[in-house]
Amino acid sequence: MVTRSNIRRHQGIGTAPPKVDDIRSTIKRIFSYMASERKMFFVVLSLIVASSALSLIGPYLLGRAVDLVVSEPNPSVLFRMLLLLLFVYAFQSGFLWLQNYWMIGIAQNAVYKMRNHLFSHMQRLPILFFQKYQQGELMSRLTNDMENVSRTLNTAVVQFVTSVLTITGTLVMMIWLSPLLTLLTVTIVPVMYFGMKWITKRTGKYFKQQQNHLGEVNGYVEEMFSGQTIVSMFSREEKVIEDFKAKNEALRDSGYWAQVYTGFIPKLMNMLNNVSFAIIVGGGGLLAVNGYISIGIIVTFTTYSRQFTRPLNDLANQFNMILSAVAGAERVFDIIDQSEEEKDEQYANRISNVKGDVRFEEVDFSYENDQPTLQNISFQAKPGETIALVGPTGAGKTTIISLLSRFYEPTKGGIYIDDHPLQDVTRESLRSQMGVVLQDSTMFHTTIRENIRYGKLEATDEEVEEAARLAHADEFIRQLPGGYDTVLDSDGHGVSHGQRQLLSIARAMIADPSLLILDEATSSIDTVTEMKINDALAKLMKNRTSFVIAHRLNTIRSADLILVLQEGRIIEKGSHRELVKQNGFYADLVRTQMAENQALS
């Protein structure tokens, strides 16, 4: 059952609709993207004025033609009048076509700029932002909400201005022809005004909730499709269906009430149009019988009355479209208003030819609420050394790498690279010196060649293939039907998990980084592929400062320094042999994994 209480239950919709000032500011921001099209927009406005004027002349000429027929039936005069009418309506149609054609171009350019602005801004947002939103939710704002704005700009702007001009012009002409009949005709306006006010007051909040629910549905669908294997493995299909049903129900309910209230508008307008027509015919007939007006004026008034009430109907519909677009635009601007990643300090310099000397000195870090994530982290990685980070989940291993990459800034202490404080180095130049191989290798929807070349966009085909050979990827690539031109999808389907890891290593090799980050790069890999990956990683790590996050301790035995973390602190540090001798936390981990391996064998 679709009820308004259902919507409140799903979204807490008891909140007030958007304030007028908020709507105005949002519309103003939308129109700011049309600034470069200002001249063409004024041309469109001129055409709107011209077509509106012609729409007023037509009914007047029609009334005059009726009076001429009644007073002196002259075929030649009537023919000239009809010919003039033909020219008026032909020019009006031409102006309408031009204004719509040019307005669509203006609107599409504005939305193009707005969409570019949104996407560009998203590329400059901090990593923490993307951890707060579902991918599908962000995609919904970039697609559905932007399309909502596009539809409104394409049609509603022209219609809104046309309606305002038509209402104003029609009212002036009606008063000029017969003030008394005009007074009778506009008696329906207060009813129309309060009816529209009652309707639009309710539709605005539902359109906004509809956009929010649509984003939630898109986000949930994207999440479930990405994790469909897990859903099936745990037999959670019914749970997923129920959760989707609840979200879909919320979308249905908000959309239902938005359309129900919107549907009242044409019904109300049709009723008022009929009432207006009856008033004009009845009142106009009495005035004509008593000689106050002519029959032609009554004919003109019947046309003008529809031209007067129809734009009011259009205005109400356009207002609903505008409210829907404002709801979508607010969701877009909500992202655009998010603070970008902190700018580089004015004194920050580009860094090149990095040796790879990395030093953490008494570093503390908290994500939020002052809950410490890292406390008093101090260590040094000399050029070419391998530093391994070990510890339970949530110990702070990935956070250390994020601080080194300047995705976050330490709340206390300092980080140095080649004796330069990290805040003195531009983020772009720092990250250009880093190569990354993650546990889940990200592949893009393009060829294998371009996926490898992503590490160095100007690399030649020969360099790409050499990197693949060093990474032990060349052999399996050449066995694929398209070889290096085989197109992968965004999830890397078409090649195995281990092969994607080899492609990631090739991508890192071609980048030739000074600093290397390996995050569980050999997890979930079969023995043969692991040997290939380890050999490729050994080549990649040679003469580079490397940071390795690992749970499988046999992969880090040769590390120069192992940092053992627990609850954001370094509790042990040293080489594998030194830590085993200490017989502490690390030694317990080694013994535990050895026992697990023996049990499996």
C-alpha cells in the first residue's frame, strides 16, 4: 500500500521542502554554467518575445475577421485577413522552432560544463570522500541527476519565459478589449493560484526524496552486482531481494506521491478552463446583446482565456520540473561543494631523482573524533631497503602507506623523503615517484597494452612488451586471441587473478618508480604463479625502496626491516632473524603460520 507514512518511515520525510532562497541560489548556480552563452541566450529571449507577441496578434486578427464577416461580408477583405493570419502563425512557428533549436544547444553546453566540473572535482577529492559513498550513488549523481537538470534546461526555461510573457500580454490585451469581461474571466485566478500552491508545496519534497531514493537503489544494485559471487556463496539471495525490495518500495512511494500531486494539475486546469469558457460565453453573450462588445471580441476572448490559463498550467508543470531539477542539482552541488584534497603549500617544490630515503619521526594520526589510529610511529627506510609492515587487521599498516602517499596528513610528528619534509613536496611529484601493486589489481576497460602503459603514458609499444617480459606476463598475453590488443573489462575478466597481478607488476615496472608499495601482492595465488610473481617482484624491487604489507610471513623473510604493529603502535622492529630471537609477538605469528602450513600439508 502506497501511503505517505511509508515514505516517512523510509526517509523521514517530515522535513520541510526546500526554502525559496535555496531554490533561487541553486537555479542561479545552474545558470552560471550558461555565462559563456549569454549572447545566444539573449537571442533566444528575443525570439521568445517575438513569438509571444505573434501569439497575441493571431486571436485579435481572428476576432476582427469574425466582425468583418458579421458587419460586411466581403470575400476579398476576408481573404486578406486570413492571409495575414497565415503569415502571423507561420512566423510564430518559425520563431518557436529556432528558439527551441538554439536553447537545446545552450542547455547541452551548460550541462556539458557542469558534468565536466563535477567529474573533474571528483578527481581532486580526498580518498576519504570515496570511502563514505557507494559507487552507485556517485554514479547516479553524475548521470541521473545531471540528466534531470539537462531535461529541465532543454524545455522548462523557454516554456517558463514564454508562459510569463503570454500571461502578461494576454491580460493586457483582454483589459484593452473589455475590462468588464476581463474581470469576469480572471475570477478563476485565485482558485488556480491557491490550488497550485497547495500542489507544488507537496511535490517539491517528494521529487527530492525520489532523487535520493534513486541514488540509493543505484548504489545498492552496483554493490550487489559487484559482490554477486559472495551473495551466491553465502546463499543470501533472499536477503538481498528483501533489502532491494525495501529500497525499491521507498523509491516507488516517493515517485508515486510526486506523480499523484503532479497529476492534479491538468485535472484542475481542465476544470478551470471549462469554467472560464462558460463565464466568457455567458457574460460575453449578455454584454454583446446589450451592445457593449462585438461577437468578434467574444471569439477573441475565448482564445485569450485559453492562452491565459494554459500558461498557468504550464507554469505549474514547469515549476514541478524545476523542483525536480533543483533536487538533482543540489545533489550534484553537494559533491562540488565538498572540500578538495588540501592544496600543496605555496613553498612546496617538485621532487625528482628520489633516492628513496624515507623517515617517520614520532608520527601520530587520527581519522576523526580524535581516536588515535597511529601513535608515535618512528622508523627509517634507507635507499634500496625493503620495509615490511606486519600486524593484525586495523593495526595501521595501510594508514602508514596513506600518510607516505599524502592521502592524509599526520596530526603530529614529521615524515621526510631524502631529508625533505613531506609537506615541502608537491603531491603530484611525490606520487609520480611511487609504484603500487595491490592485492586486488585494478584493470581498466581497454587493451592489455594500454593497461600496462597506464604506468607511463608516453611509453612505446616496445617498452610495454619489455615490461611484460620482465614481469613474466608476455607469455600468457601472446596466447590470448588478441595478444596485447585483447580488451579487458573493468573487472579484468578474461585473465586470472594471478595474471592480473603480473599485469600490475608490469605497469609498475614501466613507471620506473623510486618508491614501491606492495600490498598483499601474492595473496590468493597458486604456487606456480606465486613463484613467477615473486621473481617479477624481486626484479621490480631491486635498487628501490620498497614497503611491503604482508600477512604471509614467508614472503618477507628477506626484508631489511620488519615493523610489527598493533593498535596503531610499533611494538617490535628488526630483521626476521632478530625478531624470531626476541621470541615476542612476531615469533608467535611465525610459529602459528608454520603450524597452519604443516596442518594443511
